[in-house]
Amino acid sequence: MTIIIKEVLKEDELHDFIRFPERLYKNEPGYFPPIRSEEVKTFDHNTNLAFDYCDARLWLAIRNKKVVGRVAGIINHRYNDNREVKYARFGWLDFIEEQEVLEKLLHTVEVWAMENDLYVVHGPLGFTSFDPSGVLIEGFGETLTSYARFNYPYYGKLIDACGYKKEIDWVEYDIAMPDEIPERIVRGAELVKNRYHLRHVKIKNRRDLVNYAGEIFKLINRSYSGLYGFSEISKEQTKRIIKANWLLLKRAYTSLIVDEQNKLVGFGLAFPSLSDALKKINGAITLRGYFSLYKSLKHHQTADLLLIAVRNDYKRKGVNAMIFHEIGQKFLENGIKHIETTKELEKNRDINQLWNKLEARQHKRTRCYRKNLT
């Protein structure tokens, strides 16, 4: 039967776009869907402020009235600003194990890119770095964090066959939390603290964290500005991100480091793992779902380390050790046994060196692909 590529323009088509992975991965124990209501907001121009600087179109691959694939095409103009090479992105890519389906989906994105005078396509990437990205190529069978997306092993092979090449890889680590913070980290943290006259900011509640929100995201923007795929987060986006994660912030593990002028130097953030809770709620937030999430926030033995950001003039001076020392102490106080790091660039030497001091296992690898259209 002929494969038809149909643009998502109606509410029921968006429903099909969001729900397709649930059918595709129905029998996969490692899969759990994102919260559907949050996915709807992601594609709503009124709620996702990334549409202020992004264009996007969504498509479904349909055969015999049945969805067999999906893809989003995205142009992030903020990311392209001041770049010699301008990119289009593909994201939210899912498809059955059939080359023709994938070829037609990616070809649709490529044609759209060229219509907009863009001749390089890369992905999977989202609107921003807070969206799902990459194709899992190592670590099948490992537990995913709530910030990742599942895919079958055949994805990478079929994407390669469409003429796409590796652009960059992200890696993730499973870290066994030691019974005490290693002496090397303790000494390093104390040395950096005294040498540069730094101090920890005590965060007693969410309000304290919110008061630093502007500085935190300014630090993230500057610290991550050179990282692959990153585009600056606006002040209004900052408020939306905080609001969307308000429940999580109550149980967040944080570290804020300031200098003698009380200017933010470093920031670390980890959340309780929600993977098991998300499996139970299966994409729908109900009263029972809230209970499952609350239970995971209160009682957990695994934490997801979301990010560590250090001001550029303090990079490679050991501030990472100060951040991990503080967060690590909070992990110990709360009985954390395992830490799951979220995606970090495979060549991020500063972070990789920190994990080398711990019992860390690099267990997942995710890839971003690129194709030149000329």
C-alpha cells in the first residue's frame, strides 16, 4: 500500500501524532510515554514560547489509514543567528521498521528545509535543549530517565541508510553513590572554596531558589552557549519552565555557588527519578497519577542529575567538585543509592573527569545526525 505523508493541522491529527509511540512501543517494558497534556502544550503556539523564534511543522506517515511514522521539522532562528551554516532540525521521529517510511518522513523535512533556503538538516533535536534529543544507539535495556525518549535499535541503521552521518554523541552514566564523599572531591572542593573565596548559598525552600532563577538561567545561557544545539532561554521561558516544574522543585537537590560579590559562579540541579512513576501513570495525570508522582518524589533511591553549569571565568578551576560535594551530601542524607546523569557531550572533559573519581559506568549513548542537502 502507498505511504502518504500528511501534515498535522487538526486536533485529532495532533492526538495521533502524540499517541503513535504508545502503539509502536506497546509491548516494550523499557518504554513509558511522556505526560500527554505536556506534549500538547509543547506544540501549542500559545504555551510554548519557543515559537517566538522557531518555525515548526508536524507530519504523519499513513498507510491504509494507519499511522506508521511521525516527524517534526523545526527551524530555530535564534540558533541560526550569526551562524555561517544555517540548520533545519528534525525531531519527534518515530517509525515502524521500514526504510521507505523513514525515507519519506525525512525527505519531507528536507524539502521543507530547502524551501526555506536551508541546506543542512540535523537531529533529532527539539525546539530547545530542554526537549528530547538524539537517537539511542547504546544502552538498550537500561532504565531511561524521564528526560529521554525510547527508540528501537533499528533506528540508527535506517537513519544511516538515508544518508545521515554522525554529528555528535551524548553519553550518560550510572553512578553508584558511595557511602561517603570521596576524599579527593572533599579536598578539591575545600581547596577551590578557599582559593577563590567562594561559598554555598543555603536554599531553604522553593522561594529561595526562585529568587535566583534569573541569575541561574543567565548562567546557563552563558555557560552552555557554545554547546551543540543550544539556544538561549528567555526570561519568560525561565518563568514557564519553573512553573512547569514547580512540584519537582520542592524535592530538588540543588547547589548554588557565589563569589565574594554574591554573584553566581556555579549551579547544580538534580531531581528524584520519576521513571517508575511515569510507567505507572502511562501518560495521563489523574488523582492516582499524582499520588504515584508524589510517592516517587518522597521515597526514592535514584536521582537524575539534570545539569551542572559553571561561569566561564571559573571553568576548569574545580567548581564542579564544590557543586557535586554539596549535592552528594544531600544524596547521602536522603538515602540515594544511584545517580543517573542526563545527556552530556562525549567530549565534555570537565564532567567526565569528575565521574572518573567515582564508581561510574558509561551505559548509554545517544546520537545526533547531520545531512548536507547540496
